[in-house]
Amino acid sequence: MKLLPGAVWLLGRLAESKGKQAVYEKRLPRLLKALQETALIEGTASSNRIDGVTVEPERLRPLVLSDARPRDRSEEEIVGYANALRWVHANHENVSIEPETLKCLHSLALAGIIGDAGEWKEAQNEIVELDPEGRLDVRFRPVAPALVPSAVEELCLAYKQSLDQLKITPLLAVACLVFDFLCIHPFREGNGRVARLLTLLSVYHHGYTVGRYISLERIIEQNKESYYEALQASSMGWHDGSHDIMPWFHYFISTLHTAYLEFEECAGR
């Protein structure tokens, strides 16, 4: 798979930024602690807002940082995602990409909120959109429920093979992993949230830990149109393997690059 010059340039910049981050982590521990808190709050809020979940602004910080008791379902979802984020930050070095890991992320984010947290879907969940006349159109049909367990097994195996045997560029392998997860859509709900957690976990495995200090979820939310455009462009032909991953890959590494630019700006002040 040949990478476009723009993607090659971005990968080079990301490698440089990863090295700079290691230097800043040694020099600016106090600043980075403050950035971690901000990223946790922003990431939790943005990931939930993308899915239409909001809480009163004054409740956000206590729920995320101070163990405030949730008052309703929306607040429970805030606490759930914050807990899942903390888990990724704390455990990424010891967690591999396996089907059970995906179930764990889903359960952490949604346990006690939906009855099937941590379980594969049992009914089809088509991705629909409203046409200009207000009618629902099916934009994408994910993998059928009966095929989800084997599809997720194949996904995790393909990811490992792409790294260990095919020696694919790690960030391309991660982008494919997250994209295929979204196309499989293995859970009844909460797939977007798990995809964002999976993104963090996977890039952390390859040393790109900027998401600890700059919220990738916030950047995704701020560029939602680009997210959906890339997803739609790359999903055409996915079921028969004729799709083009490059629109999604370019979006994916551009998001990571934006996070590093923000991090370097904060650290350089």
C-alpha cells in the first residue's frame, strides 16, 4: 500500500513530536499534571457530546475528578467514560488488542447504564441519516450480529499480523484497526465511544501518548464534519474489500498531528 506524500510528511512530523514529548515530560512535570486533568475533563465531555450526552457545565469537573455521585443517566455516562479513560491511561502497557479488551472498554464506559454492557449486539444496528426530505436512508449496514464474534476475532488477528508479519507502518495499522471496528459496529450502542478509547489504547502502544495531555476526543468533536466525511469516503466498498482506507488514514494522522501541535504550543509557553 503506497502512502501519499502528505501522509509520509505527517508521519515524519509525528515521529519528531513523539521525541519532543519525551523531553517535555522530564522538564515540565507540573504543567503536564495540569494538562492531564484538563484532557480528562475535555475528553470525557467531548466523547459524550458527540453521542448527544451533555450535563450541566458546573457538574462536569466534580463528576470527572471528585467522585461526585451521578444524578441521572447522562451523569452516569460521564462518569463511565472518565473511568474508562483512566483505565486506558493506567493499564495500556499491560493490555493487548483482543476481543475481550474491546468488551472490557465497553463495559467500563457503559456498565450500569445499559443492560448489555460488555456484550456483542444481538440485533442489527444500521447506520442511518436523514435525506433532504426528512426520510431515513441507510448509510451503512454493519456486520450482522451472528457474524460479530468471528469478525472481531479476525480484526484483532489481522492487526497483530499487520504489525508482526507484514511490518505495516504502526499508525496505518492502528487506523485500519479503528476503522474496521467502526464498520463492524459490534455493540448495540456505544461503538463510537469504544472506538475513541481503542484509538488511545492503540496509539499508546506505539509511544504516541499525547492523548494523555491533549484531548483527542475534543479535536474529533471540533472537526466532526471531517470525521464523518472520511468515514463515509473510506467505508464505500468495505464489505467486499474494495474500499480506500486513505481518506480515513489521512484524517486519523491529521488529528494526532493537531494534538501534538497543541501540546508543543502549551509546553513551549
